[in-house]
Amino acid sequence: VSEAIYLDDPDKNGVELYWDRPRELWPRTANGEIAMVTQQLDFPGLMATLSE
């Protein structure tokens, strides 16, 4: 239901970039339950949204 990216700054402090998805974008199973998943970041897709 959310997306997060975890990074370290140059001083090795942890930084979390976090976004709550709108409810209508939550991944669901076939029976309608929330599907919690961990997926690899689509970096090219993310960067492509910058030009939209």
C-alpha cells in the first residue's frame, strides 16, 4: 500500500523516501485481499515520469 526507497546520505545517515499509494492503486489478490509484495525498483520507469 506504500512505496519506499532507503538511501544513505554522504554522512551515512539513513534516509527514507516514502509514498502512500491511493487506495485504488493498492495491489490486490484474486479474492480482494491486500497483496503485500517487495519488488525491485523500476528505476528507468521512475525516471521516465520526470518528463511527464
